[in-house]
Amino acid sequence: MIHIITPCSRPENLSTIKATIPEDCSWTVVVDEKATGNFPNGITYLRPNTGGNWGNPLRNIGMEFILALRAKRGDYIYFLDDDNIIHPDWYEAVKNESYPFVTWGQVFRNGQPRLHPTKEPRVGTIDTASFMVRCDAIGEARFGNEYEADGLFAQQMAKWNTKTLDAYLCYYNYLR
């Protein structure tokens, strides 16, 4: 099972995102305390009294929820921001993976590469949408509150056996 976590300050995008979530995945939306608007039905929402810091505290809350209540051996966590959608080739490419940490490249909405597939994830070479991590590999690692937290988290996860898919399987800010 792949558990998708979305930190949310833009609920107006959720219906569009929902249409791209594969049926075999779980989806948890962690709502920023300042978010207002219409929230579609049929989504698991967490509503903590926090937000900000580029969604990083919300990512951590979503991870805690999945790790504590839903994760089974071999499950993955994937982070999808609320200004993004699932790439149409993503699920087919990743659904049978077993490596602790799996990465791929990222494209702009027009299909032009933004971040190339990398075997050495670090700040500036990876985005939250361009990796997934097996739940049992996460341990105590969490996102910090700095802007570069996605790259720093990915660096921590890359200590595990990493598989880099030579494909572009995610978008950057698709809904902006």
C-alpha cells in the first residue's frame, strides 16, 4: 500500500487532486490551521492546530498518523503537495517496488525536465514529489522547519538501499 500525504492550505485544489489518486492508495490530507473553504467528501482529513513552514509540520503529523495507525510491513509514504497532481505514469511505475527509498525525476507542467533522476538526493536535486519511502525505513527521521527540508529528509532516507527510476514521474507545482 502506498499512503499519500498532502499538507493542505489550498482546499480549492483537492477535488482536482482527488481525481488523480490511484484507487489502491490511501490519501490523508493534513489541513493547515489557516485553511478555509470547501473540503470535498471522501477524503481522510487531519486538522491539527498548526501550519506554516512550507507544510513541513503537516507532513510530520501525517507521517505520525500513518506510522501509528495504518502502516503495514512493506507500505510506503509518498508526499503530494496541494498544488500538484499525481503524474499519470507514476503508480504503474512504483506500485511493485520493494526498495526502502525510491526516487525519480520531476517535470514542469509542460513536460520539460526540472529535476533529473538522481542517485544522490540532496538539497536542490530532489523534491517531495520525486521520492517515496518505505515506512519501516523512516525511523525517527522527520522534516525540519526549513525550506530545504525535503532535500534534507531525502538525504537521510538515501542512507538506505535506494533505487532510482530513470523516469520523470512527478510534476512541479502543476496546479499553480
